[in-house]
Amino acid sequence: MVRKYIIFLSFISIAYAQISMSDINKLSNSQLDLIRQELSSKPALSDTASDIDIDKPSPATINIQSPSPSASSYFGYNYLKRTINFFDNIPTPPDFKLGPGDEIILSLWGETNSRENFLINKEGLIYYENIGFINLSNKNLKEAEAVLVEELSRIYSTLKDKENQTKLMLELGKIKSINVYFSGQIERPGINLIHPFSDVFSAIVQAGGVKQEGSLRQVQVIRNNKVISTIDFYSFFIDGKNNFSSTRILDGDVIHIPIVSKRAQIKGAISNPGFFELLDGESLADLIGYAGNLEANAASTITLDRLVPLSERLSDDNARVSIVTNVATASNTKLNDGDIVDVRGIDDVITKVQILGRVKSPGSYSSTLTLKEVLDLAGGFNDPIFRESIRDDEIVVIRKDANQFYGLEFKIPYSESNAFNLMPGDKIFVYEDSFYTNLFTVSVIGAVNKRGSFQLKSGMTIQDAIDLAEGFSPIANEEAITVTETFSSVDDDGNMLEQRNTVNDATLDFEPTNGSVINVLPLENVVNVEGNVYNPGLVTYKKAKTVNKYINLAGGPKPNTLSTKIYVKRANGRIKKVTFFQGIGTIVKPGDTIVVPVDPNPQDFDITAFISDLAATLANLAAIFLIIDNQND
């Protein structure tokens, strides 16, 4: 029984394996659909994919930040936000006071020679052998030298001997940083270690600079709970006047940065627009001076957007008022905190005329000149060759007129242009003589006897151009002529576009245009086969061959070939669709290209491959069963 079953399977397998393509092609659409449903299944979406609704947009959060003035637009603060380096080998300031932690170097030379280092202790004292403690606290170097001469003269008598004198010199060795307190609108408030040679400016730099809300014009130095100095940095920033180095910072000093009490913004036709701090009593003129003064194109009127102080404000709806002032009264115009000053630039004033068209230098010229003077300045009228291309008998001038909708038009010959006076805003049109400038040509290349460019004339055809090129050469393919021309078009934005294109199916009676290139192709003894074939390329031309024969010589069509869409492209660009069975009705000429297209959307399920694979599998199974049955017997 098993043997009979195996033989039956073998028969079925062999039968299916040898099934013809014609039988497979006889399967109906419903039978194909049934096989496809049995052998394929629709893949299920994963849980993650099924939760995603691609048609429903997911919300996105967009944070829009309103623009704010940059830090650089606030005047002066960038001066104090920088790194600073101190070096120990710089000269010691004459008013530098010695204190605990400082190192001094004492040198003696003459009758006695020595050099010693001393560290001032926390009590401000140094210890000198055979003398004892010496107090140098809060003394500068000159004062300390005098104290040491007096004290050391007890053991070195020559210090005061003018004949055999021993000299004494005191130098500063290592120095200690000082503790300075910063309060108010400073970047690093509190106690900071500051270089002992620092002044107010360098001390603030070492503390990180002043915050944007801090004053640069009322910086206070407080010592022993008393304000000993108020610094206005604007005199240094604007005029370069150093009014702060005279105040030496000592250990324990307090530097206080108060909040800005009044600040105004200036913009427009000004050299250095930005935000500036103002003191009580300062005017608009002071603000303009701080901003580097007005630019050359500034108008005389100034718009002031004033912020009404809270004490004077009746309603927040009227918190700002607009005031128009002028430069002449700027010194009498006082400003409030938050005012915005806008210096307008002068409006354009029409003082020129414009010349367009066939001149060497079109553009704008002074309206005080005559028409001839403008034409001569624009160039071309005194050049005899260029003059030939100008229609100088009709110079057109268009002028605005308040009494009518359209402007006035004047036509003046160049010979009378010296008597015509221009007005601001006039437009001058100089026209080109197109008869003089028209030099139209066509080019003939390829398999002709005289290649080159020839003058284009009215009604000229491709045949006429070839005749000018002394006809076809012996190797010319008279049916393979291509013409390339410049095609002009306008895009959606109104821009002119130009591109070089080949004119398909150009015949000998075709009339070329200016710049056309006529290319006579040489005679080819081959046919090009391209597309969905196994061996695309050139095939030897023979007159009797059909389209199908050329395709077979190129290896034959591959699967998924669109047999009904095969076409022939002639050497001159003309397209010929393949007609009749296997292209018998289509004549193939030398140099033609046969294009075999492929189906871009082939059938996903290949029934032929499926039947073949199934038959092979069944045959293998039958052979295995037969071997097993023989072994059992």
C-alpha cells in the first residue's frame, strides 16, 4: 500500500513538474486569488504599531520667546566683564601700605653688605636680630625705610655716616591679597580676595563685573562706614578720563553698586544706539553725547516715547506718551526713567533723473544737467560704433504731472537735447536700433563637408543650412539629423528661464532659430537595444531583421517586460511604436535604439515559480518515501 501511495505521489510530482506554461496561464483570476489567499497571510501589526494613529497628529509644544535687548546694547557693562592678569614684577605704587602677610626685602651695602627677607606678622611687626620687633604696619615703602634707618643705626653706625655711609633699600617681596567686600548689583557679592594693587575698576573686574541692573555712575567706596569716594565710570568709558585710580582699595573696604535710578534708550540715526544711565539733571543732549552724537543723515526732529512715572500716571492705559522735540532744544529736554528716544533719519529727497536703455552707463544723474549732458555722461553717443546701435532721433523723457493720472511724455532727438532742461524724477529712455544689432547665426556640425556657423536668414530651412555647409559628407546619415535650440519660458514667479533642448523629428524643411545647432549624425551599422533585456548594447544592423530578432540577439526579454510598450527611437529623436506581431510591421533603421520597458509594478506572487518549487518538493518527498519502503522490504 505504501509503495502504491509513493508511486502516486511521484506521478503527481512529475506531472506538475512538467506542466506547461500554457496550462498555468489558463488559470482563472479566481483560482489565482484562491492560491494567493492560501499561501500568503496579511502580517499583523505589533502592539506598538497598532497604538499609533498616523492620521491623528500628535500635539507639539512650541515655546515662543519675545525678543529682548542684548547685553551689548547696555552701555559700559562689557568693560567690566573680562579677565585680568596681575604680575608681581610691576612697580609698587608709592602709596601702597604695608600690612600683615606682606614680605619685604631689606638690602644693606657699603661698609656693611647684607640682604634679608622679612614677613610682617599679624601685628604688623618684623623681628630684627639684636634690635627686636619693629612696627611697619600701615606705612609705605619710603616711610618704612626711614623707620628702619633709624632703628638699624643703633647697630650700624655708618647708616648715618656721610663719609663711610652704609645704604639701605627696602623692596616689596611677596604680597598678600586683600579682603574686599562687595554689595549691591555685583556678579559675586560678598567678600572677595583682591590683588593689593587694585583700584576700584580692577577690583570690580575681579569680582565678575556689574549686573545689568547695577549703576556704573554711582559706584561707592566705603571705608570705616563712610563713603570716601563715588565713582562715575562714564567719564572713563566716553572720554578716557581716569577718575578712579586715585582711590586705592585697602583691606576691609566695601564697594557698593546701587541699582540704576534712571535709564533711557536711544536708537535710530545715532552712532552708538543702546541703553544709557542718566543722572538727575541730565538732558536729551547729554544722552545724545553719550551715544556718540548724531549721524550725518539724522533729521532735526526727534521722537520721544515717554514712560509716565507712577506718581504722575492716572491710568496704565496712558502709561506712555509720544513727544516730538528737536535737536535745538535737546539741552532743555529732561528725560524720565524708561524713555525711548528715536532719532529719525532724513527722508529721501528726489534730486536726480534716471536714464535707461542703450547707453554704456545707465543709472541716476543730477537733475541740474541738461538732457544732452546726461546722455553724454551715460556714454555711447560719442562712440561712432556704439552710436550706430542707438536710435538717437527719438529720446523719450517721462515726467510726473500732478494734473493728470499718467505722466507727460517728451520725444527729443539728440541733436536738440541740449535745449531740454530736466526735472527731478524724470526718466530717460534710449532705444536700441535692433536692425543694427541683429546678427543671427546657426551652426552646422557633424557629417557635413563644411562645418561652421552661418548667417540665419528669413525662411531659412535645415536643408538651406546644409547646402551652405556644402552638403552631406559620404558618411552622413541623411535621416539622422538633430537640432538643438534654446527654449525660453516663464516660471510661476515670472522669471525668464532658458534651456537647451533637442527638437524631436526635425525634417529638412524645419526652420531653425538664432543659435540653433544642426548636427548631422554619421551613418551607423548597428542598432542599440536597451532596457529590460539580458545583454543590452549594440547589435549588428541587417535590413531584414525585425524588432523581435534584435531583442533576441540582445539576450531576449527579462521577466516583467511590458511587451506591448516596446518602441523604437530613431536617430533624429522620433519615436516609433512597435506594431504587428513581434514587430514585423516596424522597420528598423541603422542607428535606431530599441527600448524594452520593464513593468514598474510587477505581480507580487509568481505562480510559475510556485508550481515549479512545489513539484520539485513533491518529487523529493516521493524519492525519500521510495527509499524508506525499499529498506523496509
